[in-house]
Amino acid sequence: MHIKHVSLRVSNMDESIEFYKTITELTISRRSKAGQGEIAFLTNGSGETEIELIYMPEGVRFKGKGMFICFETDKLDEMHKLAVDKGLNPSPIQDPGDKTRYFYVYDPNGVSVQLRVFPK
């Protein structure tokens, strides 16, 4: 068993897509209207990572509190600089002493996104 995708309710579809395309390098695999709302799936292309973004003009909004999504990267310093350059106010890069390094940045909806390097 594995997670097929994580779904996030978003306030602005285009802004959220741009964030995830920039910070996680995911690309749109599917995008469609759903009544008054819209759904977009972003993927890494190989199928093991997929996020569903859901825009619905009405209903409960996710506040992003109490959770984060972790993405593995092999170019942490480059992505941190990109987040700084884009004005996304990332946390400093952390080195917890377990041979990993990481930083956090918030998506446009308040979801905490961690980019992390893991030992090979």
C-alpha cells in the first residue's frame, strides 16, 4: 500500500500551481473544471509523487496548521536560494546532525512544505 496523492484545498488555483511547480518542480498532469470549482493534479512524472489541488469557491478552507509535506531534493541550496529570490521567506537551512539538511517554506494556503536532503 502507498499514498496515491495528497489533496489540498486552495484559495487560488493559479497561485498554488505556480508555487508547487517552482518549489517542488512538479508539473501539471491533469487539470479540469468541477462545477464552479477546479481540480489540478501535479506530479513528478514518474508517478510516485502526486498532489491534487482543489479550488472550490465555497466550503471549508484548510488552514495548514499541524502538518507539513516533505519533498526530497538533491539541490537543497539551489532551491533555498530560489525561495529567497521569489520572496517566499523560507526558514534557514537546518542541519540536525543526522546527515540530513532541510528548510521549510509556506505555500500560498499556509501549508508548511519541507525540502530535505537525505543521505544516499
